[in-house]
Amino acid sequence: MKPLTRQLDRSPVEIPDSALPSPVVTYLVSEKKWRLEAAYGYWDGAHQITVPDRFEFDLASIPRLFWWLIAPFELSVAAPLLHDFLYRYRGDPPAGAIEPPRTYRREEADRLFRRAMASEGVSAWRRAAAYRAVRWFGGASWS
């Protein structure tokens, strides 16, 4: 049986008011994950982070109980993508993913998440709530 997926035409997911490039993704319905279909680059100061194509992420790990307040899709796409990528590798992704090379501490990855949300036009209160949530509850995912 062919896996159930929903293709977004492998086209960029446009976020209104975003200053960041739009990632090209596919939603994998049966896995409840997103898959990056083309490498995604982000400049963090003097460092370029490149998330490789085929990277799978969950967008934002917000329990469904709280979606009435903040749903995962209200926190943008690029910010959770970058945050999940850094968390997956505990801030030290494979060689070539960050140029010039560097390692992110958990707090730095969380601050990057907040900055990227701001660049994508996420409201200040949602950014603050999401940032607090990853600071309070993200430790288990980092470890």
C-alpha cells in the first residue's frame, strides 16, 4: 500500500509578511510530519545554516490541548524547521550544515527560534509564548 501523503506541489510554503525564504515541504499524513523537499538556507549573523533536503520535522510540538491558544501552523514554518534541525543534533549538526562551523548551545537554538519567528511576522505574544515553552519544556528533546 502506498503511504498516504499530501503533496504541496513541492512549492514554497508562503508565509505572509515573512522576510525569510519559503521552505519547500511535503506533509506526510500517516507520520504527522513535514519533509523538506529542497535544502533550506538561513543566515544567522555570520553563519549560514543549511538544512538538507529530506529532513523531517513536526513543525511545532504543541499539544493539541493548547491549539485553541497557539496552533503549530501559527508559528511559521522556517523557525520550527531550523529549531528542530538544531535540536535533532543537539546544536552540532553534520559537517557542512553550518558555515563557518560552530556549535549552538540549547539556549542559542531557542533564541534563534524566536528571531526566526520575528522575521516571519509571528506576533510578539505568540513568539514570547513559544519561546517560553521551548525554554521550559524543550530540555527533554535536546537530550
